[in-house]
Amino acid sequence: MVDVALNGAGVSQAVNIVLALTLVALLPGMMVAMTSFTRIVIVLSMLRHAMGMQETPPNVVLIMLAAFLTLLSMGPTFEKLDQQVVTPLYQQRLPASSALRQGGVIMKEYMIGRTREQDMGFVLSSAGKDMPDNAESISLVHVVPAFLLSELRLAFQIGFVIFLPFLLVDIIVSSVLMAMGMMMVPPVSIALPIKVLMFVLIDGWTLVARAVLSGGS
């Protein structure tokens, strides 16, 4: 009896370890697909292209900024995950399988609250499913792509608004150079410092951070 109990405990512990390692391996992909990280990093990347600087700020800086803005924007959700999943799992009050299931429920609640009904309807219809009466019955497999579609749409909306003032600066600089007969001067060499100065004067990084944070609220 004792040996059987010990073997059962060992199997249970081994299963928990396997589930924990699997969760760690899937964590980067889950961060991209199930959080606001995708929206934020796309907006920051579009900002860099709008300013005309392909390598500044570096990718690692944008990724780290996007990661911390994600933590900031999803603070309540991560706090709930810590209280209901991470802490009980660490204290061995919750098995890994139950923790994984509870974590999925919390993340699904977050994603559904920020998913457009049109995107959810498209994903469900593509899978041959009908729109359920309550959101809790929607599978996580269907929630994730619908959430990503909504996040991509929002990211491009914000990026479009960011592009407009920089595009206006490019047009004005090109027109002025053409009117002065300086067609051999590359417009980007004049427009780039003007765009950087304008961005600094309006405290652009704070405005962009506020835009991406309020976009997911």
C-alpha cells in the first residue's frame, strides 16, 4: 500500500513537472498571442518607420518597452493570475492541470473583453460554429485568433494616426526643396531632424505609450 501511494505521488509530481515545463516552453508564444504585446510592438515598429529610422531605437529596446507596457496594461489580469494560479501552484495547493485550466479561463476572459464581435463571428463561422449564448462556452482555440484580429486592427488604426503628422512633414519638406530648386538634396536628410525635434517637443513617447495603453482598456 505504501509503495503504491509513493508511486502514485511520484507519477503526480512527474506530471506536474511536465506540465510546468510545457507551460514555460509555450510562454513566449502565449505572450504574443494572448496579451496586448502584439498591438504595442506593432505600433512602436510603425512609429520607427514613420520617423524614417530603420534601426533606431534598436529592436531589443522596442521589445523590452513593449513587454513592460504589456505588464502595465494587463496589471489586473496578471494580478488575478498570480493570486489564483501562480501562488497556489507554488504553494502546492493547486495541481498543475487545474492551474493551467484556471489560467486559460482568466486569459480567455481578458481576450473576450477586447475582441470585436465581428472578428469572433468570423472565426466561429470559419470553424463551422454558431455564436453561443454566453462567452464562457467559446473555446480558447477560437478566442485567440479572434483576439489577434482585433488587436491587429487596433494596432493599425493607432499606427495610421501616428503616420499622418510625419507624412505631413515629409510632404512640406519635399515641396519646399522643390520650390527652392534644390531637387538634388534628399528630402529625408532635412525631414528626419525636423521629425525628431517635433517628436521630442510634443513628448511623443509618452503620447504613444498613452495611446497603446488606452487602446486596450
